[in-house]
Amino acid sequence: QQRVFLEEAWRAIEDAGYTPRGLSESREVGVFSGVMNGTYTPQPSHWSVANRVSYTFDFQGPSLAIDTACSASLSAVHLACESLNAGQCETALAGGVNIIVDPVHYFGLSEMTMLAGDDRNKAFGAGADGFVDGEGVGVVVLKPLSRARADGDRIYGLIRGGAINAGGKTNGYTVPNPIAQAKLVVRAMQKAGVTPSEISYVEAHGTG
């Protein structure tokens, strides 16, 4: 996962029109990696997923690995934005990686009856009976909007605001808390300065 995340970090920097050295003269680049599974080695070092990027490219901003399970990548993006807003780094790389290389991962999910019986996600459907696990990697380059405009960067999107929380005590350890999630959505909209009527697309975490 270290290697795959490092390669994707390079691609993200390259796509932004930079080299690792040219991304920030001050070297104040933060790296925030979301990572949860780690069965490639007996003792996985999640911290090294982010630190490998910082070491290889000589980035000297915050370097954190975040494990919040399914929300790890978005948590990494949120913390990267918070770090940028606090002035802890000038630029940030944020994303996540999930590679499943050992069947023990699926054994555990099967024992907890969390996997769909027909290999199909049916989130929000009447026949929902579990989820289908997947692999992937993704990294984005983040900057304050004013700096990105001053640098003449190609801007794919704007993060207006965000929020993060936990579900607390529910009727199951992995069961979401809809009340807590609703409060979180309201808080995120307030921070972003938007109203529900302005939102045209919603992506939800619905595991089925």
C-alpha cells in the first residue's frame, strides 16, 4: 500500500502540472493518507503510507495516516483542509488506499455476515443483505483557493466546508447513527455556507 499510494501521489502532482520539488519552495507540503486494511505484511505500518511520500519527496508538512475504516479517505481530506486553514502547510496531498491481498479479510467479514450473498450492493433497497468490498487508491492535491488562483492552477473543484464526527453508542458496533449523521450534515452545510436547496448531488455511505 505504501508503494501504490506513493505512485498515486506522484500522478496527482504530475496531473496538477508540478514536480514534487516544484510543488512548494518551502517544502511545507502535508500528506494525509486514509488506510485501514493491512495484510500484506504481518505487522503493517500504516503511518509509513504517508511518511513514505514525505520522505521520498522531502515534504516537511504534517504527515499522517488516518484509519477511520470506510471513511478514512474522506477523513484524510477533511484533516488536510483543516491543516491548510490553520496554516500548518501550504499545500496538501490527501487520499486513501485499500488493497486486499489476504483472504483472512473476507473470512472476518463473512463471520460477521456483512457481505452480500450475490456480490451486489443494494444500498437503500428492500433486499439489502450486505456489501461488496473493493480496492482502490486515490490522491488529490489541495491548496487554498486564493493560492491556487495566484499560481494559475487547474482547479477541478472547491471544498466549501466540511465536518467530522462519530456515531457514538448505537444498536451495533458498526451500525450508523442517523441522528448523529443528520447533525453532521447540518454542521457541514453551516460551515460551507450553503442551504439544502443549493445542493444538487449527494453521495452517501450506504453499505447495504
